Amino acid sequence: MANIPTPHITAKEGDFAPTVLMPGDPLRAQAIAQRYLEDAKLVNNVRGVQGYTGTYKGKRVSVMASGMGMPSMGIYSHELYNFYGVESIIRVGSAGMIDQSLRLRDVVAGMSCYTNSAFGRQFGFDGSLAPCCSFELLEQAVSAGKALGVQLKVGALFSSDTFYDESNPAGALEKLHVLAVEMEAAALYLNAARSGKRALALCTISDNPKTGEGLSAQERQLTFHQMMEIALEIA
């Protein structure tokens, strides 16, 4: 393919499996590869954004970090979908609780994503966008969760461009029954829609901005096993 390698990915044609799991943190990508994949091979390490391909239960699967925020997710998902032939990307990330009925370590699935980002304007639509996941992947994830004894919480996510947000939109979003806030899913869903590919965001609740309760960085990196297992089962 003429477009590879890219400025951000040095993998060769065929190095990625049709499905890629994408955590934000490169160290989480490494941890997933080491814990779950057999014969995992490092296929990208540009800027420390690690990508691996191996097998899970005999099925070829890749995992690569997206980095933090929609601009970074936008770059990596675009290149994987359009240059490396990837068909499905499953985000496996952390999220802050908005719905106060949730608990730390609950796993949520983003059926759609609200956002305060202008990322979608590049596609020629000036109104508000709330892009949706692949229903097929969502349906499979719910079934896989049940088989594993995990009840996925399904609903809307809020993808924010601002981590320290002085406008504090959580109260309004809670009234709209938005589940959680994160920073990448809307860009992933929009790139998937534009590319005619599939995407799903699975997130584990890592903190509650309203109360200050939260998990440590090491816990976020190493302990989100239920979410990883659901993603791997549907990869």
C-alpha cells in the first residue's frame, strides 16, 4: 500500500489483524498483549505508541494505543481503517462516572457519543453530531458480557475535548442520562462511519468526578480484566 508506513505507524502491510483493541495508554496496550495474546509481536512503537499482533483463543487480534484525546484517536483510527485495512476498532478505555447509579469498575458501552468537539465539522455537516457505534459489535458485546457474568451498562457517552472543564457540563448531561465522560470515542465513531468500518467503545468506570472517588493510575493500567475479556471475545 502506497500510504504505509505512515508518519505515526511503521507497521508493514498485513501486520495488523482485522480487529484492533485500542486503549488510550501505551502501557495498557503492552499489558493486554502480555496477559492475553499468544506469540504477540510488536508491530509499532513510534513515539512509544505500542502496537502488537498475536492470537487469542486461536484468533488473530491486534492491540494498539490511541493516545489521549480525539486528535490522537483521529490520527490512529484513520490510518488503521484507511491504510492498514482494519475493519473493526474496539476502544477499551477508562471513563469518569456521570450517571450516579454506576459504581467504580462497572463496564459501560457507548451506544452513541455526545461531544463538545468540532472534529465532525470536517465531514461537511455543521449541526450537532452524536455518532453511533456498530450495532453488531454492541449486540455481540452485550451477549459476551452475559456469558462472562458481566452486565454491560449501555447508553450515551460524552466525549470531551477538555479534561479540566470550567463549564462543568456533568449536571446537564446527568439529566440527559449520559453514562460517563471520556475523550476519544466520538472521533473513533465518526472515522468509522466515514470509512464504512465498525467501532465500539467499551469503558470501565475509573473515577467519579462528582465525589472525587477514583482508582490509581496503576489500577487503571492493570486491572480492567472484565472489559478486556469482553472485547477479546468479540474481536
